[in-house]
Amino acid sequence: MRRPVLVPLLAVGLLSALAGCAQASHVAADALGVPVEEICATADDAYGQYRQTVDQVGVTQEQLGVARDSLVQTLDDLADDVGGQVGELIRTQSAGLAGISDLSAPESIAAIEQAKAALSAVCE
């Protein structure tokens, strides 16, 4: 009974070695029924909206806070919808973003970019 499960796992391992971790993660997520395209589109839209706010001239801390809260809520909702390890990855990034206080600091912007990059293993 375990042989049918072992073959896909070996295939994912082989793909990981041959094609790189990001592609293997994408294949594995597809095989497990994780809606990769939906996850990536939702996350990209949320990060894009946040980035638009950050790039506005004269944006206030309050506006940045609202944009950050919206991003965090979107990521939390996405994590709830997806569940599993991918959902936990998203939730971890969301929790880190929720704790940022000075939203205009270069470190804060870098942290948000790092959170977006963390999803790239699933999205590429």
C-alpha cells in the first residue's frame, strides 16, 4: 500500500534535484491540490496594493498602517483558505508584518519584501 505514495515522493525529490526547489515545490503543491495560481495572484495583488501606498508621495503613517493591516488581513484569510504547511508559511509572514511599527523605515520595507519573497518558493 505504501508503494504508490513513495513513487510521487521520489519523483518530487528527483524534480527538486533536477529542476530546482521552486519548480519542485510548485509541482508538489499542484499534486497535493494546493491552488498555487490563486495563492500567488492573491498575494501579488495584496503586496502590489501595499507597494502603491508606500510609493505615494506624502503618504502618512496612518495610511501606511491601514495598507499594512489590509495586507495582513488578506494574507491571514489566504492562510485560512489554503491551510496546511503553505498556510502556515503565509501565516508566519503575516504575523511578522503585523508586528512592524515604523512602516516607513527602510527595515520595515525590506521586511515586507522578504515576506513576499518567502512565498516565491510556491509561486515560481
